[in-house]
Amino acid sequence: MPESLYPPLDCQALRPIVRKHLRWQAWARCIEANGLTIERPRATAHPEYPSVVYPLDYGYVNGTRGGDGDALDVFVGQNTTGLVGALLTTDHRQRDREAKLLYDCTPAEVYTAHGFINYDRTLLEGVLVLRRDMSTLWAEAS
């Protein structure tokens, strides 16, 4: 496998910067106004890699464009929490970086999406950035 174009992300430095500067309200309004399209429902296999099964609904935010030129990706949970976070990903196969939003995810679904993205870090890895602290998400979930 060719070496990645990107150096490893400095997770400790990146999280607070993105958390502070990501326009959370604007993205939440965009999702509410444009809606979401689910391309890969929970428990379905990736079309090119059948051994990869999506643990959450996965799709995109309508009317947007992400870092790869396609619509902005989103994992969708089964809660009503709205926009809870983002995964800043490095795809070593595609040789690109992009954000994947986390919408309506419970704390357990946040952990699941993070683990899914980081399952094989030689292929794909991601840095989790939460809109609010995880302890706040857990308190809201109970």
C-alpha cells in the first residue's frame, strides 16, 4: 500500500480547535433545511467491500459538497439529539481527508461510529470532535 500523503493528525491539538471553530449551528440548520439521504442503511454491506457492514445509517447532507467533491457524509443514529459531532477522517486508499457528521447519535452510537472508522487505521482513520462533552451527551441520554 502506498504511503499516505498526509502525516498523522495531532488529535490533542486538533479537537479543541475544530470544536471551537466548526459552525455547528449553521450545519444543524443546513441539515434541517436540506434533509439527509441514507445511502447505506444500518446493517448493510458496503457495495465494493461486502465484508464491511455499516453499524449505523450512513448517507449525506443534501445540497452540500464535502472535501472529496461529493456531498458531506453523515452517520445517523436513532436518537433526537441533532448534530452531536464530527469525525475528521483520513482515507489512505482514496488519499483524501474529509469530515463525516454525527447526527441524532446516542453516546453508544458515537463510540460505534468512531470505532467503525478506526477499525483498520492503515485504510481509514478518524479523529472524533464532539459538539458537547461526552458526559453531557450521556446525561442528556438518560
